[in-house]
Amino acid sequence: MPLPSWRMSGNEQRSLRDELMEARTDISRLHGEISEVQIRAESQHREHKYLLKMPERKGFLHRKKPRTDSAA
């Protein structure tokens, strides 16, 4: 268990402050990386949806239309 800050030496307090600053920097960097990955995933999802609809737009796939004649 760590000692209370009032019982730590100056060097120990500085070391903990340095670790805290490093951890905050790492967290900030990771937040940025997560944000970039989310943006890329959203973009790829939109592109995927667009590409799935492409054959239909180009006339390669025809949706079955409901029959309206009485011969069915």
C-alpha cells in the first residue's frame, strides 16, 4: 500500500507526478486513436452499404415485383 503523500519523500512525489502525467498523456493519445478508428469504421460502413446497392442500381439485380395479374 502506498504511503500517504505527506510521508513520501520529494523524489517519490515527483516520480508519482511524472507517472500521472504520463498516464494522462497516454489516455489522451488513446482517446484520439479510438476516435480515428470510429470515424474509419463509420466511413467503411457507409461505403459497404453503398457498394451493396451498386448492382441493383446498375440493373444487374432486379427485385421481384409482386404479380398484379389475376392468373396467379
